[in-house]
Amino acid sequence: MTVNLLNFDQPALASYFQELGEKPFRAKQLMRWMHHFGASDFEQMTDIAKTLREKLAQQAVIQPPAVHVEQVSDDGTRKWLVDVGNQNGVETVFIPEADRGTLCISSQVGCALECTFCSTGRQGFNRNLSVAEIIGQLWVANHSLRQADGYDMLPAGERIISNVVMMGMGEPLANYDNVVTAMRIMLDDSAYGLSRRRVTLSTSGLVPAMDRLKEDCPVALAVSLHAPNDNLRDEIVPINKKYPLAELMAACQRYLVKAPRDFVTFEYVMLDGINDTLQHAKQLLDVVKDVPCKFNLIPFNPFPDSGYDTSRSDNIRRFRNVLMQAGYVVTTRKTRGEDIDAACGQLAGKVQDKTRRSERRARKIPIGVAL
Ligand code: SF4
């Protein structure tokens, strides 16, 4: 059977080579060719013996997911719709800034967690992405950006993507094993060599998986908070019913013992009249009081039938001021790539919904009731 080597981190690749009767150090060489230089053809790997290259070509491939559509915004933001088979697609977004280039990666086809303001959550859930499909998004983006810059392979040491955020479609901690393996490849010096501070995982708050992550692969942590009390969060981020705010804050504190940064970033989508009053801001200060943190306020990007409007800019400003006056660092996310729908919450992709969520909604059958 042909194996896709993009599914392997370095230890798995070393075992693969051992099974072939080859020395484990070949894994390091191959990681470098695949990820550092972006090679997909074994013939390019000139420091690997020809006989081994031929053997690899017979039984393995380096196969990133195909790109269905690539769009480039006027502001330089790029979005790829990555084909993950069976008429499904996930989206990957590159955001260039003066001092960094950030890639936002998807982890699942759709999402099962049903946050009410989220375009992905509205579409239902199909499946988890494989390691090759997750790390493949970084591979594909690097490849495309290199070509745009006129390189076939990047000179050693050069990097266009400096930061990765696991904030695209899906809840990354619900696809734990594949996401952690992909992040280990991102951190591997023979592959992408990103520091743990430059890889951020954003979760809606799967507490047991947060505890595992701090042991297995403690990267920077962002938490999709979006509400300052349990009543409201139960409604708009339903996983809160399972892991309410007090448990989530305690998990954040535990995470920070191992985290590469000494703060958690709380993401807060600004929904007009829902979670954006001064009282909400004051409640929020109380909720997070024991967690060193920063806030990222995200003006909501409306999508058809969302039922929400984005907060008025003066309300966002007032909300931000309450947090800043309490001494917190607050950023308000700029909308990037508006002309290509690349903004947060607009990543639609193409999801064949196995959870039949839209059907349920139309028939008003409560989620969780088996059909
Ligand atoms: S916000 Fe994140 S966890 Fe919630 S439904 Fe959307 S993708 Fe899933």
C-alpha cells in the first residue's frame, strides 16, 4: 500500500525507515526535503542514495491536498479552498503583516460544537482532517507563497510564514491526535522550526484536552470565550454546558504553568445587543480575574441567516476601554481580506453535513436527538 509521508512526524518516519532496513537518520533528511524545502518528488532529494529514492518512489508519496481555489485580496491576504475529497473543502488563510506572516489552519471538515454565531458551526460536521491534510495546508501555503515570490524552493533559513494559528474550521482539540502530530511537525527544526510561541491553538474550551495538551505539546493558547457568564455562554458556545466558565478558567491557570507565553488570549466576538454592554465587560473582568490574559475583540462578520449583527463601533470602543482601564492589553481584530470573505467566522468551506444539522434546524428537532 502506498503511504503518504506527510502523515508522519519525525519519530514515525524513523520507524518507517527502520522497517525498510534504513538508518533512522534518513527521517531527518526527508523531513528537511519535504517540509523545509517543500519537495514532493523524491528525485529532488539529491543527498539521498538513488536506490533509496527509487524504493521510496515505489511505495510512498508526498501528497499534499489539492487546492480547489486560491484567492488573493487587495490587502495581500490569501485564501485557499483545499479539496479534502467527497466534495468537501476546508479553508486556509494567510495574513501578511509588516513583522510577521500568519497562517490560519483548519482542523476538521465542519464542526460539531454548534457555536451559534459561527459560520462553520452552522454547517454541521463531516470528519476530522488527517495529519497530512492539516500539515498539508502549511505545505500548500508555503508552496504557493514561494511561487508568488518567484522561488521554486526557498533558500535555507528563509521563512514566509512565521506564525501559525489553529483557528480555522473545526475545534482542534476535538481532533487531538492528528492536530498534536501536525503541530509537532511545525515545531520540528528539521521541518518548519517554529517556536512554541509562534504556534497558537484556539479552543472553545475542551477542558480535559487542554490538560493533555499542556503535557504533550504546550503551544500558545487562545480560548474562544465570547460570553462573560454561564447563562449566555451556554447559549452561544454550547460546550459551556459541559465545561462551565469556572472549570474553564481553572484549566487556563493550569495550562499557563507549561505554556510558552505567560498569558492566555481570550477571543471575544462582538455581537450587537447580545454580549457587548458595559455590564458584560464588567462581568468579563470578574470571570478572568485569576487568569493572566489578553483580549482579542472580534467584530462579528455577518453571514446569511446568522441572526446576529456586529456591535456598533462606539460600543466596541466603550467595551474595550473598560478592559483597558482595568490594565489589560486589548486588541480589536482588523478585518482582513474582506473582498475574499477571509475574515474570522466567514470560513465556509464546503461541508457535506453528516450531522444533518441544517435539516434538524429546518424541522426544529433539537440537536442531540438521534434521527
Ligand atoms: S467557533 Fe470554533 S468550536 Fe465553535 S462552532 Fe465554530 S469552529 Fe466550532
